[in-house]
Amino acid sequence: MKKLIAVCGSDGDDEGLKQHAMDVAEEVGSLIASKGSILLCGGKGGVMEAAARGAKKSGGITVGILPIEKSEANEFIDVPLPTKLGSARNFLIINSADAVIGICGRWGTMSEISFSMNIGKKTIVIKGTGGFADVLSSATNLPNGKPLVAKNAKEAVEMAMK
């Protein structure tokens, strides 16, 4: 059975989202696909779109669990799942995943990472991508431990696959 690897991160309207994080997200998506896994994400823009684009470039399958309608899906999503749940859909993304990778991110990403840590999913953040990924990569004394910290896309995907 193929693994479902969730990629969580900033939407396209995040002013803190830099090109480096987008490049990392695209590489993560490509590596997920090249390992024969399925990319799972929120299906919208920014990090989600970059990861889905990378997965498609490598011949992968992408699933987007969307907050409201199918029309919100970016062009690289193969299976758009409209939930009409708004940000509550974050819980569905995390519960469906075998592992979670966080890139940059604001409060929505933080909620996904929190859900993931709380239920004991393998959770990885990529240091140097900004947002909550960087905050969590250097945090200490967090309840329930802290996520695994990767230096780059390759290391993050390798951690997710173990």
C-alpha cells in the first residue's frame, strides 16, 4: 500500500512565504512521488501548490482536502476532496496521513502540526523555510515533545518514509 505523506504550509497569500520555501516544497513533492508515495495536502496555493507541482513533475498522485469547494483546488491536484469544513479540514488531512511535513506556515500550519503531534504521527518540519517551521525547529520544552527537524527536502522525505 502506498504511503500518504501530508505537506502542510503557507497559503499563497502569506507575505512571509519566500521563494526558498516554495522551492523546498516543490522538491519535497517531487521526492514523495519518486518514492512511490501519494502527496496529501490542503489543495490550495502556496506551499501546497508547489508540493503538488513537484509531485506531478515526478509522475505522482496528489490529493487535496479542501476547506470548501472543488474550485479551490490548484491545477496540480488529481483528487480534490471538498469538505465544506473550513479549517476543520486540517484534522482530516492529518488523520489521513502516514507522516506530516511542515514547510513555513502560519496558524493553519501550526494547527496541523499540533494535531499531528497530539495524535503521535511522525511530524517533520524543515528548518530554514520560515514561519512556524522555523519557530518549532528551535523550540524547547514543548508539551508532547517536538517535531523532527530536517535541514532540507531530501532529509525530510527520508524521515517521513522511515
